[in-house]
Amino acid sequence: MNLFTKSVAAVAALSLVASACSHRKGQVADTTTSGLTTVVCDASFENIINQEIEVFEYTYKDANVIPYYTNERACIDSLLEFKTRTIVVTRELNKQDQDFLRANGRNYRCQRIAVDAIALITNPANDIDVLSKSEVAQILTGEISDWGQIEPSKLGKIQVVFEDNGASTVQYMRDSLMNGRPFAENVHAQGSSQKVFEAVQQNKNALGIIGVSWISADMATREMTKEERIAALEQQTTTQTSFSEGVNVLKIRYDNDPVGHQPYQAYIDDGSYPFFRSVYMISSGANGSLSHGFFTFVTSVIGQKIIQQTGIMPAAIQPRIVELI
């Protein structure tokens, strides 16, 4: 059984578990703030949706949202096969998907909830701190296979690591940079974003491709308790994003620009950072259901502030540029 088949099977199993739990908890009515529902999410956004669920369930004690994290194709399949009512992916439904839902009597909502960046990370032993878009493309195709081809370096062969073959990060790179060319032999799947992070920490030659929410956080909320973080969501605070220790976050520049930028929110927002994509929440949940309630929460001001605290750009809140000294 390959990784994609396993993902689909796991989503199917999750649907059965949710159904069984719903039966056992039949005394809890399905409303916008109570009951049980599932959300199937692109694995790149696990950190984001986990935090949304944590605050939502803390606020609404009778709500139970079960998440599952998989590749984007499995997310969309789970919606079309009616195994879940809510998904989080990096594209809107195409016309064929829309027509299928309508033909089966399913209305749906789709809203952009964030603008995510794809970060490129290296081991702290690597002194290279900036790459151009064309250099990234040449690394992925194998035209550049050694760090010494970029600038003088004794590191040797580049080892590119990413989540899995169905990951939206990989699809983004394929669509935006590869022009139909295959990935080089030194490009390897690790199975999860966490394993990408760990591989880069352990291998001085590694170049990791990872969603920025995995390596960023709001410094003001990082050490807070759950209660303190939830209270902070009610306040007008400035987000000061920092990146995780243990890896280098590369600057990326456009080929005609001598200046590169790291994936901070302001640079994602104004397009200075080249690798960014929209994130959508899609729900076929009926009005008054818990799935509809969770969709409304994520797209609300509080839900958007939660996203802001993860280091990526929320769709509905303007960024603030803060200079850190």
C-alpha cells in the first residue's frame, strides 16, 4: 500500500471513528457550538489548525473537532466522498468538483483564510544565506548539485528534503519552478514536516522545503499559557515573529533583485518573498451545524488572529512591520 492509499484509508477510518463517537455522544446536540465534526487538513497547516481547534474547544466546551492531516489530494477526495464536511487546502475547488457536489445536493462555502509561505531551511553549519529563484529551480532539477556551485563551500552535495510526494509544498515547487522537469535524484521525501525539520538539523548538507508555520511563531505568545494566549486574542497586539532555533531560514530573491528576503509576514504580504500561496477552508456543513460553526470561527477576527500568531499572513488582518533590534 503506497503513501497516498494509506492516507485515503486513514481518512476513511477517521470518518468511521467520528460516526461512532457521534453515536455514543448522541446527548450532545449538533449546533454551531456543540457536537462532533471532523476537519481534514493539508499537513503543511497542522500547527495552524491545531491552535484553532484548541481555542475553539476551550471556548465551547461541548464542541469536539477531530482533525486529520494528510496530503492535499486526499483532503479533496474526503470532501467529495462525503467522509468529512470541512477541509483546508491550497486551492479552490475546480469546476468538476463543484459540479459533483451540486449534483449530489451539497452546497459549500469556500473562503481564503491565510497566505502561507514556503520556507527553505538549512543546517546552521551552512554559511549560505540567500538563494535566487533560478538557483532554487536548478537545485531541484539537479543542475546545481553541490553547495560549492553557489559560492565557495566545503559542504559538498546538496540533499533536498520535503514532506511527501503528495504534499502541497512539493506541488507548488513543481508548478511554479519546474516547468515540467522531474525532480533530481537527490530530492527525498521524509514523511512529515517535523521529519524535514529534524533531517535539516542532523544533516549539514540538507536543504529543507517546509511550510513557514512550522518554523515561526509570535514571540509575544510563545511562552504564554493557554489561558493567557486566549486572553491576548481579545487585545490589539503587535505580532513579532521569530524563527525556530536550530535551523537557518534562507533569504530568497527574485532573479532581477539583488536583495533577498526571509518569509516574514510583511514580505509575504507585499510579495517581496517569492514563494507564497493562498490557504482555503472549504465546508459543506449545513447552517447551524458544528462544521459551520468552526468554519465561521476560523474566518472570524479571533480565528484570523490565531493564524497571525503562527507567523503566516491571515487573510483578513493587515500586517504590522516591527523592526527587532
